[in-house]
Amino acid sequence: MNRKYAIAALMAFLFASAGAFGAADTGALEIAQQGYLFAGGKYVDGPDGKYMQGQSYVEYQIPKNRTHPYPIVMIHGGGQSGSNFTGTPDGREGWAQYFLKQGYAVYVVDQPGRGRAALHSAYGETVQRPTSWVQQQFTAPERSNLWPQAKLHTQWPGTGMAGDPAFDQFYAEQLPAIASFPKQQELNRDAGVALLDKIGASILLTHSQSGAFGWPIADARPNLVKAIVAVEPSGPPVRDAVFKGGPNYFENGPQSKPWGLAAVKLTYGGVSDASELAFVQREKPDSPDLMRCWRQKEPARPLSNLQRIPVVIISSEASYHASYDHCTAQYLAQAGVKSDFVRLAERGIKGNGHMMMLEKNNLAIAAVIADWLKQIK
């Protein structure tokens, strides 16, 4: 480990924790109210009494200068916790602080079975990723080049390898996750619905794995979801992607999303069972560095409960999602759901990987989201 870098990173962490960096850039943050709640959960019978399962932990802050009527609910991705949004591994401010300073109330979720929401044996098997996987997928994909865009990654703070201070901080927050994809979605849909029923109309900001939760939550409470900010949402539609490295980078994985965007039921016009949906894969990709998209076989069934909700999909330049996030936008459009598809590189924000909310230019990306949200009244 580079001793000079380690000391610098530690000093940055201490000063940022004290609020020095954020105050210099965007002004001091004044909080009018803060606290936590648990959303959802139900009692189940155990061998020696009743237990609660299915609850999420939600930490909230309401700024003194609140200027937006709808709070932002931030839901993290796989193996992560709400700490993805409350700071960065090298001690800078996160998206939660940014949006609080923009005048939004912010609710940061720990999924059921993750972080401060208890993990129960009834949830089944769990999975936790080793350092090698995290390095390949998140922090240093340019070293492995498993997908065409990986070589463009430049924005992780530090080397992205175990032993680097920023990586070690990030890896320390990795958590076991429920292995069952349908179980994850069932629990998070119900907890998300319970949260909206408690706090009212909100904006959902999802990332990665939780993208598959945002659609069912909005499907169940379309009148309470004022917008969906889908940051590299779980994808691609219908089938998982498998990355092999060049020259033939992609192959199809298993069909993990029988409802197109999710493993749990979504409301399609005239559909009562997933077996009534039929999917086809495009013969050619939009360009050689992109995957061939899956979509509904025509005539496509509409996602009727999502059609009036504004949606934006945010995709970075170097993430594995760069090869297939367009498929999610196309799938939504075919089902009658208009979405804005934002490639950050086209906005001059380059070099980001999948964990963009933690990278060196994280607040520039937050500003793109904030600009899109200006339309939500």
C-alpha cells in the first residue's frame, strides 16, 4: 500500500466527514428532521414463537430548505446497502447529501435481509462476492476487459484493487445477499409498497439489482410513484447476460425475468400469467459493441400501470450495462412506457463504471439526474 496515498485518503475522509468538502462546494447542509423507520414486515410463526420478516430499514433526512414536494427514495443494488448513497469510500459526499442540498427529502433504504434490516434463515441461501468479482465488475473492469466498454473505465478513486484504501473501504461494506432473484423482488416490492403507503407520493431512484424492484413497486402503486430514476437497472430484459471477453463478448444466460423486466408479476393488458407473454431476440445488435435485445413478440402487450410514470434510464460509459441498458429502454417503449435514455458519455461525463454514485465525478452525475427531475411537479 502507498503510505502517502493512504494518509491522504484518511485525511480526506476525516475532513469530509466533518462537512468541510461539501460546505466548500455547495454550502452547508441544514437538516430540519431526521430519523429512521422500518417499512413492511409481517409476523410469522417460528419454533418458539412469532418472528418478523420482510421489513426494510429506511433512514430519512428532511432539509431545512425543502423546495420539492416529493421525496427521493434511494434503493441500493446487489450486495450493497444504503451506504452507497450516503458517502463514498474515499470520504466525499454522496448522492443523499447532494439531493438534500437541492431541497429534496431523502429516504435511503436497506433492503430486507441487508444491512440494518435483519437477515432471516427463512429467506434461503445467500451469496457474497469475492474481491476478484468486485474488482472485475465494479472497481477495475479495465484490467479484465470482459465487455467492450470496460477499457474506458477511469473514474474509480484509487487503483480499484484489494489493498488500496478506497477499495478496502468499499469491500468492507459488501454484504451477503438473498440468492433467490424472485424472493428478492417479492420482499422488496412489498416493503417498497409499505414505505410509499407510509410516506406518500415519492420519486424512486433505483440502482442495478433494485431496478427489478422499482417496476413492481410502481406497478402496485402507480399513483404514488411520481417518477422512476433507473440507474443502470437490472437487465437486460428477459434473459441474463454472460460476458466472456473478446472477440465474442456476449452470450445469453438463463431466462430470469419471465415478466420481461422482473421475475414477479407486472400488469400487462390482457395478461394474467407470464406464460402468455412471448419474447424474441433481435437478429442484429444496434452496433457491434452492444448486445442483441430481447423484446416481446408482436403484438406487444402494454405495461398498463407504468405508462403514465416518467422514467429515465442512466447508463455510464464503461459499465457492463453500457452494452445492454438500451434494451431496457426499447423494451419499455414497445410496452407503451416512454423513457428518457441518458448515456452519460453523450453528456460529456466519461469513464464511469457501474458504481457511478461512488466514483470521482459522482456529483456531476447527480446533477444530470437533478436536471431531469426539474420536470416533476
